[in-house]
Amino acid sequence: MTHRDQSLLLWFSEVGRDDADLVGGKGASLGELYRELVPRGVRVPNGFTTTASAYRRFLEAPADQRAWLELEEPEGLARVRSTAARCGSLDEALRACFDGADASDQLEMYGRTALARQLVVATPVPADVSNALQQAYRELCGEYGAEVDVAVRSSATVEDSADASFAGQCESYLNVNGFEEVLLRWKECCASLFTERAVSYQLAKDMDPLAASLAVVVMKMVRSDLATSGVMFTLDPDSGHRGVIHISSSYGLGELVVQGSVSPDQFTIWKEGLRRGYSAIVHRHLGAKDQAMVYSTQGGTRTESNDTSSARRRQWSLSREEIGELGRMALAIEEHYGQPMDIEWAKDGRSQDLFIVQARPETVHSKARPTEIIRYAMPSGLAAQLAVDGKVLAQGQAVGTRIGAGRVRRYKDYEEVILRKRALRERIAAGERLEDIPADERVFDSGDVLVTEMTTPDWEPLMKDASLIITEKGGRTSHAAIIAREFGIPAIVGCEDATKRLAPLQEVTGTCAEGDIALVFDGIHPFEVERTEVDTSIELETKIKLNVGFPSKALTDSQLPVDGVGLARLEFILTSEVGVHPLALLYRQELQDFLETGKLAPVLERFHERLEAEGEEELRGILGAIDRRTAAYADKRQFFVDRVMEGVGLICAAFHPRPVLVRLSDLKSNEYRELLGGRLFEPLEENPMIAWRGASRYVDPDFTPAFEMECDALRLVKRRLGLENLELMVPFCRSPEEGAEVSGLLADRGLGPEADVRLFLMIELPSNVIEADRFIDAMDLSGGSIGSNDLVQTVYAVSRDDLEGYRHAVDARSPAVQRMIADAISSYRRRGLEIGICGQAPSDHPDEIPAFLVRCGISSISVTPDTALDVRLAVAKAEAEARGEGGEHPRSEPDVA
């Protein structure tokens, strides 16, 4: 045994990542960070760690049996307490606590672990350990100031490893001041190794609770109670996408973010852009941040949660510069460790500096099989029909993309669980059989749905058995979300009023597979789980791309074996991320002036009839709703630009370096009217599908100012974020002359071919096919993409909203449409340009349309994510048949739930 192995205490500068056996995972990590990464610009507070040897010295210290005999007797464990109190050392007493324990009996473990903690706290600290702590604390005071406030943090020798996410199981104490307080908290950290949740975790992992040692970290306290704090992942915590950094941030101490009791701000950074020196913040989400944990006004380590002001809630908790600084530190940490990392950070409210206070390997996605795709899906159209039928009970933020169903078990807090378990145990002890006890009088059965306000580590035994977890509070990095991902359980967080909307024992189905918003349906409904092993070694001549709507889903979808995005719809960003008519944002002040004075500004005169038809109260209500939605922005135009830039930026970052073809906005007048303020600026049209839409809007003076905002946002995707894989597509363009005017507008705003942004035409009108060469020349096109849905509509003069309603139904398989498709492909290939399809046809008919398109020589086929694998198979088969070969199929194992 070396001198270091026998040391009772070591400074951060003396330890590194290989010293976990000596100073625990947290101590080793902080030592590695301080020693290796501070020189690279990562800011880490200094500190020291007592070692495993110090902990063992404590366990071997002579017993204070008089103090032990005065300890409280746990219910039903008198013999255990008596045996432990007669032991000669703390180690022997703790072994007596767990000798013969039934780890599956939660109530028994609750009592045994409570006794163990009492024994630890009642035992004196050996003099040599106490002296080492006192001397080191004095030195830290010399560096930072007398009676420096510190954090005292447990560092178990099995935690924070790549094989077991043990973090958070043992206690930590913040804002500790003075040596006597440090010594007390040191003992309490040792005691926390024997909490019920920690012991249960170790037993679940086949660990011996007494085999582990505990180190204790003492480090300079970062006063985030006066500022902000949060967590970072150097991958997306839901999808596992490794090209981004995800940051959560809220006011005060980080405990509320980890617990999930506050909805934090969330930021996504594109790593490669950060490396290249761009402002690579590709997405931001403003959280409620309605509470902040701060130190109690009474002093000491006590904390309290205070409501934050409405003004602070509407503000971002981090500036762009601070987000970038955190991102650069996270990137340096990941590059040093060579793997994705889970990082805790804090901002000091006194110095305004950002600090890294912990980093550990990410353990959920590091175990994922990259070649296996697991997809959950309800039968086609079922979710939409259930919504129409009024079966949606609640909704919240989706964690992952899974689906779960079962009976609701609703609890206010974990104490309620313990009380009910105790009552149940007494009934069983009295002779009742569990299977004879009514379901509503039991506590929790495997496959039940856990519904509560928020979860903490105490909940984990129940969470592991749940089919679905629903919490009223929390975000994507809350405790519930992290545990749900680790155990592969669907979870819905931030589900407001779930404990009021969902009744005990009510049967529900919760789906996270419908996008960013998860839904809870009344009743048990069918869904399928498909596991597919994808063979990506087969190279296809025809590129497979995706149609993408919601930016938040792009990080998941981008991991499919595809060649990029053939259609990114701005409409989803406008409706979900913006939610306000662009002209209502642009003319917000002029609308206010009209409300107050009755006078119309010149820019509003063309809309005077609609404005004057709007009642004063209705207009006041619209403006109030706009202000609430855009509360973080004084400049409402900037709100629109930021939301569009970040929505498109997230999609481009997710798929980088693969191309992302963004279709310029194509909402119709009836859809624009549904946005806040929309009815002030939109006409009532008999048939919006073939009226004022697409290119005709961009060149119309009534709408051009809104289109210019859109262009400014898209230009920033390339220039500010550095995402050169952005491509643009013009929809519903009726003539080459109209196309040329749109191309000119794009050039004026720094977009299009002259700005090295490839331009495509959406081919959805007969004129686009018949005059293909004129469109190509007039717009300087790089390619085209066939919109089969609208092409069916315009070729056959039918409504695309009711294609199945005709006596002789038509679709993309109909002869005239297929002739148009074949001609368009021929025209573009003859000019050496890319030609793809982004309409619904290949997704709707994967057994027919892909083979037809391959025979025509199409460049790419863009489909919905759920059909990408099927279409890939169909294309592989069609190409193989064209070569006179056979196709291969992946192995699929469908399970129907």
C-alpha cells in the first residue's frame, strides 16, 4: 500500500480520474477537472477530499455504546438495535443492522437504514481524521477568505462510474461555514451512504452496501443561490444525438432542476459550429422558472424555495455569451474524457463567473445499440381520432418516444407511499393474502402508471415497475426524465394538473410517440413495439431523405439511416414555435396606437376593413395574448426571427452535414387566420388551397414585409449559426416570371444561389412540369422536388383535403399524375440537376410508388420517419431487381401491446 493509499485527505490537484477507489467518483472527477481542465479554460472551484482510508478509520473507531443505547428504536427492530448497540466498532454495528435483512421488504429496509444512520451520526470522528479536515479547511480559508463557505459532498467509491449511474444517492450539504459545521456535515455524508434509497440501489445492482467506501469532498461554494445553475449533457438526453450540447438552467441552487420541481430554460448548442467559432445556439426554450431555491434567511445550510417574479420568469436565465461559454467548457470536458458527459454547472452571483462543479460519464445512451431501432406506434390515425372523440385527459412534455398504458396510481408524495405500505404490511401480517386485497387498497403493482407532482430518488423502486410515469412538474433533465430513460420507461413531465385530471385506478394510455407534446388518453389502447436491426452496409443509388415537421423531433429522426431532409416544413415552426401572425408582430406598435387613438398608420390602411370590424375588447385581448407569448422580447420582430432561426437551425444541426431542404412558408389563409392576430390580416377565401399561398404571397406587397422577416431568419441560420447544409425550396409557384421575382427577393436578403444557398422548386403544378426548363433558367435552380399531394389536386382538379370522397378516387398512382412525375424527373435529369419527391405518396404506398420512382430514375425519395425503413427496403429491392439481383430484408421482431 502506497503513501497516497494511506492518506486521509488529498487536494484536487493531487488526484485524477484513476483515483475513484481512493476518493470516490465525485472526488476523482473533480480532481481530474481541476488538475487537467483548469489550464484549458474550464473554471472549477478548488477543494479537497477525505479518502476511503479516512472513512475506514471512522468505521473501525471504538464504539460509544452509551450513546448508541440512547438511540431511537425503529418499529419492529428491537432485537437488531440491541445487537448493534453491543458491538465494539461502527463497522460491526452496521453489519448487525443488515444481517438477515430482506431487501425486498421496503418497510423493513426503511427501519434498518434509519438505525444505521443514527449509529453513524452518534459515533465520534477519530482525532487524526478530524485534525486533517481542520488543517485543510484552514488552507482553503487562506485561499478564499476567512470562514469560507463550502459545499460538503458525498463521493461514494462506486458512484459516477460508466457502469452505474449512482450519482445523487448520497447526501451533499451546501453553504457550510466554519470547521465544526464541516465536521458535522462530514459525518452526515457518511450516514447518507445508508439511506434506504442508496442501499436499495446497491442491492439492485448486486452490490454489498458495506463493501463500498465513502470519500467526502469539501470545495469552495459557488453562490448560485444569488444567480443561476443547472446541468449540461454533451449529447441530447432524449435521443442520444452526439452532435449537440443540451443545457438546462434556472434561478438559484440546482437542486430544483435536478428534482424536476421547476421547469428550466433549455438551450441546444451545435458542437461543430461551436468548434468553428460560430454562435451555435440552435434552439432555446423559455421555461417557467417559477421557483428558486436559496439559502434560508436564518442562515446555515437550510434552504427554502421562493417564488420568482413574473419579470424574471419572462427573462432568459443565461445570456447568449454565457451559453457559449458553458458550451465551450462542456466541449473541452468531453474532448478530454473522450465520451459524452453529464455535467453540473453553477454561476456565482458575487463574481458573475460560471463554474463547473461536477462531470461524470453519461450512462443511458452510452449503452444503446446504434444499429437497433425501437419504434412505438399506435395504429394509423388512432391518436387523432381519440383526440377528436375527446379522449385526451392531459398533456405534457414527452420524454423519449415510447408508449405506456395501465392503471393510475396517484400519490401526493413519497411519505404517502410509505404510510400505505406500512398499513398494507400490517394487514398481511394479520393473515390477509395480497391477492385477496382489493386493488384500490394495495400500493403499487407492476405495470401501473405512476402519477405524482414530482419524483426524487426515493421513488425509484416504484418507478422501475411502472409502465408509464407522469409528473406535474419538471423538464427533460428532471429526476423523473433521467430515471425513465435509464430504465426504458415512457414518461410525461410538466403535465399540469395530472393529479387532478387522472383518477386512481383509471385506465389510461400515454404516448410520447406523437411528437414533442405527449398525450394521455382515457382507456387502454393498442400500440406496437417494433425492433429493427438495420443493415446500413447496402449502398443505394437513390437517396432516402426525411420529411420533418417539429424541430424537437429532428434529433431523434436524424439517427435513421437517411441521406438528409427532403422537406423541412416551416409551417410547424410558425404554428408551434411562433404562434402569432408575422404581420401582427411586425406592426404590434401600430396596432396599439390604433387601439388607443383610432388612427390607422399607413402600413395598416390596406387592412382597415378587418381592423375596424374587430371590437375594441377583442383587439385588446389579441394584443395582450401576443405580449404574453413574446414577453422576453421588446422587439416583436426579433421574436419571429429568433424562433424561425432556431427552429430551422435545430433541424439543420441535427442532420449536419447532410443537406436539409427547407420549404419556404406555405400556410394558407385559413391557417394563417388561426394564428394570434391572423384574422386582422387574412382574407376569407372560398378555396384557400389554390388561392393566396406560396410564391404569390412573397411577391405581394401586403405580405412581402412578413416574407422578409422569414428570409432574415433563414440567412442567420447560415451566417450566424454556420449551418451551410441549408437549402431552400419555393412552393406553389405558378409561373417562371413569379419564380424569378421570388428569386430576386431572396437575393436581396442574402439568400439564393448568389449567396451559395442552393434553390429548389416544389413541383406541384402542371406548369412546373410543362415549363420545367423555363423555371430552371429563370430561378437558377439546383433542383426540384415533387409535391405529389398538390400535384394530384392540380392535375385532376380535386380537393386534396378530400381525395377519398370522390366516386372515382384518384391519387399519386393515377396515370396522369404518374405521367407528370415521369416527365418532371426526365426534364431535371436531362439538365443534370437533382430531382426528388417529398409528397406523401411514397410513405402512403411504400410497396408501389418507390419502385415506380426508381424506374423513372429519381435522385431522392423523402418520406415520413415512420416509413423510412420500409421505403429503404422497397428501394433496395427495386434497385436490385433493376440489376437482376435479389433484395435483402432486415430482421424485425414486432410486439403488439
